[in-house]
Amino acid sequence: MNINSIISLFTLFSGEPEAKSYIPLINSAITEVKNRLKADVNLEDERLSFLCAAIANLRYTQILAARDRLRYTFAGAVAQMSNGAQQLDFANSLVREYWASIKDLINDTDFTFLNV
């Protein structure tokens, strides 16, 4: 996985012009993806960079949604008009789509053996 590519994709997905502050989110996303990969996967597969950036963007969007988004004016604080739920839905769907695109590269974690 190319960290520079992931950072560029993160800035594209998030709209955040400076990704330096969000490197811990990106590193966390990389670790999350690596932990689900099969042993023989080529880490240079570009799909992995897209997935890592999408996961980092989801975490970024969750952080923004959790904050009390206020705009300060001369009269006090006013809630900022943004649709955080819609942004979260989009970020979630992006992550789901990228997970689906690499299903051939990840270990199946949905199978549970219950009984003989």
C-alpha cells in the first residue's frame, strides 16, 4: 500500500486540504485492512489504497459528526447547517463498496461453525 496514494485519496474523499493531522486515522485504517488480508496478498494492489482512504474518511466523518458543529457569530453560537447523517451514509456506503471490491483478498470472517 502506498501511503502517499492513500493520503491523496483521503483528501479527495474528505475534502480536507491538509491530511497531516489525520495520519493516525490513515495508519489505523491501514492496520484494519492488513489484519483482514489473506497471507499471500500483494500489498501493491491499488484497491487496498482506495479502501484504506475510504475507511480513514469514514472515521474522519464520524469525528466531525460527533463534534458540536457551531459557527460563532457576534450574537453567540449558532448550529452550522450541514447534513452529517447524509455524509455518514455516503462514507459508510463508500467503505462497503471498497470492501466488496477486495472480497477475493480478504479472509472470510462471516462464517461461524455452530454444530456437528
